[in-house]
Amino acid sequence: MGRKILVGVAWPYVNGEKHIGQIAGAYLPPDIFARYQRMIGNDVLMVSGSDTHGTPIMLKADADGIPYGEFIDKYHGLFVDGCLAMGLTFDLYTHTDTANHWEVTQHMFMRHWETGFVYKDVQRQWYDPVAKKFLADRYVEGECPYCGYADARGDQCDNCGRIYDALELKNPRSKISGTTTLEIRETEHFFLDMAKMNEPLLAWISQGKEHWRPNVLNFTRGQLELRELRGRAITRDLDWGVTIPIGDYPDKRIYVWYDAVIGYLSAAIEWAKLSGDVEAWRQWWDADVNPDARIYNFIGKDNIPFHTIIWPGMLIGYNAGASHLNLPYDVPANEYLNLHGGKFSTSRGNVIGWNTVLAQFQPDAWRYVLTAMAPETADVEFTWQDFMDRVNNELVANWGNLVNRMLGFAYKRFDGKVPAPHMLTADDEAFLAEIRSGFESAGALYEAVKLKAALQEARRLSQRVNQYLNDNAPWKIIGENPERAATVVYVALQAIDWLKLIWAPILPHASEAVHAMLGYKRPLFGRQYTEVVEDARGRHLVLRYDHSEASGVWEASVLPPGQQLCEPKPLFVKLDEALMAEKLG
């Protein structure tokens, strides 16, 4: 087995149906990357889970009048359903309200306490005299102290991405009662000593990060060079969340921004327990066991500071003790996919619901479009017209029609079998060499997490096969020169056989269908499945992936002449403009 690759996927709040902006930014890219890494022989562990402790969940559950546990089960299950439908191959997708996650979070807290990276202090905090409650970050909104954005959250601005203390907000208002007559009161909390992390983080970010996306690297370096990191409270006056493992604090909890990022570690530990080898997680995480493992964190740009400053800083604080954990190798954060000129937002109702549209359109149509317009380096505006055009004019017209017409022709005219080639011309050889080179060119782009460019390369190669067929037209010459026609058909089928692999990370469902139509028996990919896990905190649903039966390998193998084909069926559904009229507006 090759290198150990941990693919850590952002932990979504379970406060509603996820939207396609979140899928494009944080959840589809890691699956494409993980599928490619498995195909080249690396040992991938892709983990994530639902964030159950955030105040957005508490706010929405309270508004709906639903107990937190019931609310979590509803939306956690909805996200798992979406992952199954879209084919997101999590080795483990769990959630944070589990006995395992509590244990790992409390262990991390105690390590930071012992190494001096957590301390206790009194904090001044907004207090709502109407609701008679201290306001945790998401319970207060106001104007961003940096850019003036009017609807900034209490911990971070959605507009400029800066993080700050809630007391810095201008014109604050309570999300519980709506009052703007807030008070500042003192309350005791535990703090993460981020000031102590500033210099070690700056040293870390300054070495070996040439492969990072410039926007991620420049933002992180800019923040650290200011040398303004300071203690940040990691507890809140709440009754929902992981309990504090020292002292007597029945009305305080470890806050979500600290415990959620620990999920990358806790999910790996839970996966190891479920897989029967409780120490297996160390192959990815333990720097003393395997320092060559690579950890990737896939996120949206609003999460950059939490994954390039706070989480690595937490790991540095942990590593000040006896054992050491690997720090992230890369944080390929995406910009925003926007809608109606603004950011997709579940809390603000500007959404296209993921589960909703997966029930209306093929999952690979979404995988294709969201990759083709991926906001890798800049914000991108989503429109339904663009969605329809890309499906019909690119996905169907290029790859779908190529597969349909070539396999249909071969099945009808060559007794349902792959024809045996005769003499290949120099042009045939050169054409096959060009398609074969896609394993190197597209592979380098997948490896660099340049997924939009990888799609463009696959599309270019698919168009080359269309061009080859148009130039050689086997349907025109089959009567007068059946041997040459058979050779052209074989060459085209061989190219399609290779392209199904090059497309596979992006279009797994379609590639699996092409694989079967070409007569292969073993599946390209493994099996997604769910199970219910019981622990000291109750029962929770998990999503898992079994890769053991997968046959997809990133190499140009020979398509066996004479192999029995299966009767071909269309790969993709062309979108009807009349049926799309309502969405097109």
C-alpha cells in the first residue's frame, strides 16, 4: 500500500438541508481527490461528521421547538442521505455528540491544560438582560469592526473573513430577544493561548508550503505576521456541548470552534475502533509512527483561519507534550459559489437545497457542473441557465454522446463484442498515445487539487476521441473495409476505456456504467453503506465506505478483444428547456 493520505472534510452544522454552495466548496472536492488517491494506490482515510454543538443548531432547534437530539438526528440523517446519493465515499462520516468525540476532545483539552496552552481567566461578554443569558458568539450579531458588514456574526465576518472578539462588534443585537440594549458582564472561562502559538505557526507556514493555494497561504501569512494572536475563550455559558473535564462547571461547555476541528482526529480514532484495530489511526496521525502521512483539510474560505491558524496551533500545543501529531500538509480551501449576487446561506434562506435537487437531477450532472465551475481561486456565480448549458452542451454532447454512439455501434455491428483490431496506422498509435498521456496530465492536476483543470483535460481528451471518429467514420467504411472499421472501433473503445478512468473521480456513477457496458465484471469503486453505532451517549448513524472490492486502477490497461459487451444505455439525461423554465425564471 502506498502513502497514507488523510482527507479531512469540513464538519457541517446540522441546522438544515445543506446547499449546493457548500457541496461545491467543501464536500465534493475531497471525494474527487480521495477517489483519485485510492486509484493510484494510496491508503486513503476520508473522515468527517456533523457538527452537533454549534449555536446555529441550538438557535434553529429552539425556533422549531424540537429537542436538540431529535433535531440532530433529523438533519444528520438528511446529510447522510445526500452523501449516499451523490457518492461521497467517507470511510467514516459520524457526528460530534458521541462518547468517542467527547473523550478525544476532553483529552485534547487536558493536554493543552498540562502544556500551558489553555489557561483560566475572566472574560467580558455580552449579556442579554431580556433573555437573562450570556450571549455566545452566534447569539449576537452586529457590524463588522473591520469592513462594516451589517450582519456580521459574533465570532467571524462572512464578508471579509476576519475573526474577532464579539465585544468588537458595532451596534450589537441579541439573536435571542432582538434587543440592542446589551450589557457587558464578566464571566470566567478557559482560554486557548494563541499568542503562544504565533511564532511556531509563522515558522511552520514559512516552510514547504509552495503547493498551497496562494489565497490560503497569503491570508494565513498575513494574519500571523501581524503578531496579533491572543487568548481566545474555548468555553461558553451553555448547557449543550462537551463538558469541561476539570473543576465544577455544570453551566459551561467546551465551545464548538474548539471541539469541531478535533473531529478530524476523533473520527479517525472512531474509524479505527469500528474497523477492529484500535491503533490503526496512528498510521495517519501519529508523527512518531508515520511522519510521512499527509493530511489534507478541505474547506470553504470562511474556515481558512480555523484550519491554517487555530487547528495547527492546537496541534502545536498538543505536541508540546510527550507524543506528537502530524500537522496539515495542505488546506485546499475554495472561494464561494454565489447565488443571486450573494453568498449561499442556510441561515439567511439564500439556498438551493442539496437533497432537493439530487432528487431532480442525476448526481453526476451535479458533480460535473460543480467541478466545471468550481470556485477554486475566485467567487463564482451559479445560474440555472449555466447548469443546463453545461449539462447539455458539454457533459451530454461531449462525453455522453461519444460513449452512446460508439458502444451502440460496436454492440450492433460486431455481435455485441469488442472487435479485434487489425493493422494500426501511425495515426492510430499517435492518437492512443495522446489519450494514454491523460493519465499523466490529468493525474498531475488531480494530485495538485486543481480539479477544474483536471475536468477540462478530461473533456479535451474526450473531444479528441470524437474528432478521431469523425475523421475515420467507421460507420461509413464498414461495408467496403470491415477490417479497418473494426480497427477504428477498437481504438475508439480502448480510448473510452481509458477515459472512463480519467473521468472516474469526477463522474463515478457514469464511469461505473461505462465499465459495466464494456463487459467488466468487478466494480470500479467500492461500496457505501450505513450502520448504527451504540456508545455511552446513545445511538448514532454513521456512513462508511468499503474499498476492498474496487478494481479501478490509474493505469492504461489493454481492453481485451472479443470481450462481451453489455447492451449500452444513455449515460446522461439531456435537460429539457421547457421543463427547466421555472428554474430558468
